Amino acid sequence: MTTADEPQTTPSFNDLGLGEQSLRVVRELRFEQPTPIQAQALPPLLAGRDLLGEAPTGSGKTLAFALPILEGIDLANRAIQALVLCPTRELATQVAAAIRTFGRHRPGLRVVLLCGGTPAAPQRKALEEGVHLVVGTPGRVLDHLGRGLDLSHLRTVVLDEADRMLDMGFAEAVQAILRTLPTPRQTLLFSATLPATIAAMSRTWQRHPVHVRVAESADHKPLIRQIVHPVAPQDRQAALGAVLRAHKPASALVFCNFKESARGVALLLAKAGFAADALHGDLDQRERDKVMAKFRNGTVKVLVATDVAARGLDVAGLAAVVQFEFPSSPEVYVHRIGRTGRAGVPGLAVALVGPGDAEKLAACEAAGVGKIERQPVPTHNPHHAPGPASSAAVDTLFISGGRKDKLRASDILGALTGEAGLQASVIGRIEIGERLTYVAIAQPVLGQLVGRLQSLRIKGRNFRVERVQ
Ligand code: ADP
Ligand code: MG
């Protein structure tokens, strides 16, 4: 195994061997410099090498593997040439969306998402019509393999967040998939940590991999202010409210250790006037998607989640993370605080520590998570106006059509400003899914609209429209 040298100076995207279509999309996305993992991984990946990439969440791994894959795809050949395995449906969905974005100047590129929680029949239909690239979860990909998924033209496989895949019990499924893949091929393994199990996987499945490691060194480490507040058990909920009022984060992710507490905490926050909702394992996939869309578009400002439920959530510029319950291990603590302070935006990580959490806090400090400030719970003036976390100025509209119906953001914007008579300025984020779309709309306007608007004509077809509750 060889280890790539740390670059001496920060390179530019132009120096890494990328083609013009890749450089164009990087310019359009306004990515000014490659992240360290991108700078180190792109040249060997473009040269066809296997790679073991050790890098924390938010380090820009997706672009690092997606651009070389896209450059290697023969668009004229509608056969699966690359497979990306991700631990959860949410992560797979994000990776597929990112790949579609990065590949938007490659006409005819077909990417299919294969994961649970969605019907298999449309996935099979897409496969029959021919695709270039598959993104999926190990379980669902294995199901499709059993039904004749043809990976015989595959040239690159990516195991994204491999440590999480093993945590989620996918070791067997991943190995079963890898065994069916043709050789020679390029095998990429990305993981935030490198436990013995991952090292063993690398030895078994990779050929002379380049080992790229991005430690969270002082320069790359995102700026996260860590604060802990000691609390008595019965004061946790009040302390949470006080923290949110004191810091007024534009958006906050609140972690609970159990789904029961996530549900209860979200309910109490909502009662206290916060725009809060819960994300936990008891929600079905549609409900989860809905909650996540509302959080991303700002209808929900405080999302209360369990660790498992929050895994797939990628929200840029999350202002704060609050740990309502203290996690059982430093790894979980680090993973939680890593949700804030991404991509150069400073973040705030607050944790409530009860009398029983002292040892767990000490373990985090011993593990070198960085400086943690100890402060009393902020006091708040009850007459104080609630902060931005409580004032949801936007609401969410659901439309019963999506990418499968060939709807684009411009079509939806056109219908809402045309037929529905809305001003473009009240329309926020438009999030188009496979078969449904969520649109953020300024609340007062949506209130007037919903009585009248039950369907919307877009591209000559009627779609059902409703306000998301
Ligand atoms: P990871 O998979 O390592 O957790 P992602 O690939 O999801 O990280 O990237 C995290 C965020 O950083 C994404 O929002 C992505 O668009 C952004 N990003 C990626 N590369 C760059 C770059 N070179 N400059 C600025 N932002 C970037
Ligand atoms: Mg990722």
C-alpha cells in the first residue's frame, strides 16, 4: 500500500487531471478549491488506481469519487459501468442526486437508485431500459442481483461510508455483491474510521490501493465551538429551550438517544412555540422524506432526531447541533458534532450533561474531540421574543409529480407563478423527488392559497397539490 504525499500547496482543480466537463461543473457549483481528500484522491482515481480513503463526514468524498467515475463512463454503452454502495437510503439518494448534478453536462447519462422503501418495479423498468451507473444500499442491490441485475460490464465499485455499512449489518451483503463483480476492476473504499474490519476488507478486495488519509488536522478541522451545560435530569427540556433561545440558531439538529425521547422532546418544543419536528425510526419512509424536506426548506427549524434517523441527513450550513442526551461513545459524539460547521461555516455544538454523563464526557475529552467549554445553562428572559428557531416563516406545499413525470424546477415555478398566480418572490426551495415535489412557500400566502388550489396544471397534466401538515 502506498500513501499519497500531503500536497505542499493548495492545488487548484485545474491541476488534477480533470476533463473540461468536470471543470465546468465545478466552476458552476462555485467550488473554488478542492478539499484535501479531493486533491489527494482525484489524480490516482483518474489514473485507475484502487483507493482506500479515510476521511471524516463533510470532507467532500462524493465529488472525489464521482468525477473520475463520470469521466470513465462510455455513454454510448447503456450498461452498468459503476456501482456505489451506501449504508442508508438517504445517503444513497443524496449521492445519486450529487452524481446527477456532477454529470449534468453528459447528455444521456442514466443513473438509477436502488434502495429499499421504494417499489422495486420502477427500478426494474429503469434497469431494463439501460443505465450507466447504479447507486444503492447493499440489501436492495443484492435483491436485484438475485433477479438478474447485470453487472458484467462494471469497471468501478465504491463502498461509501464503509464503516457505517458494517455497523448496519451489511458486511455479508457487501461481500456477496463484491464476489459477483468482474475483475479487473477499480475498487474504492471510503470510511471515516479504519477499524480492523475495514482494513481486512481492503486487503481482500483491493489491489495495491493508494491510501489517502485526511486527518482532522488544525487546518482542515471545521470550526465548531463545543459547549456543555450541566443539567439535572428534570431540567433537560427547559435547558434545551433556553439554549435555543440564547443562541437563536437558524437551524438546529437536536440529538436524542431514543426514539421515545425524540418524539417527546419535539412535541414539547412545538408546544413551546418552536418550529420543531421529530425524525425517528418509527416513521415510514414517506413521513421521513416529508420531515427532511421541511427541515431542508426551513419550515422546520429544529429537528429532533435519533442517531440512526439522522444518518442520512445532509443539510448544508447547519447552525447548531444540540445533544439533548449525551451519547454513549466518543465516536457518536464526534459524528453528531460533525453535522455543524461544515464546509467552512462556523458551527455550534451544545451538549446537556446530566449527573450520570460525567464518565462519558471524560471519555470524549480523553479521545481528543477538541476543546469543550463548560458553562451554566443560559438564563433566558421569559418576556424575550422567541428566536428565529421559533418563527417558521415558510410552509411546504406538496405536488404529486416529480422527476419521473419530467417535471423540472422551472416548470413548477412557471405553473405556480402562472396558473396559481403566486409571485416568484414568495416561492422558496423547490425539491423534486422521483414522483413528488416539495415547494417552500411564504406562510401567509400559502394560507390563502390552499383553499382554492387543489390541483395544478403543469406541462399539460394535472397534479394534486396540498399543504404538508
Ligand atoms: P462527505 O461525503 O465526505 O461527507 P460530501 O461529498 O457530502 O461529504 O460533501 C459535503 C459538502 O461539501 C457538500 O455540500 C458538497 O457540495 C460540498 N463540497 C464538496 N466539495 C467542495 C469543494 N471543493 N468546495 C466547496 N464545497 C464542497
Ligand atoms: Mg458522503
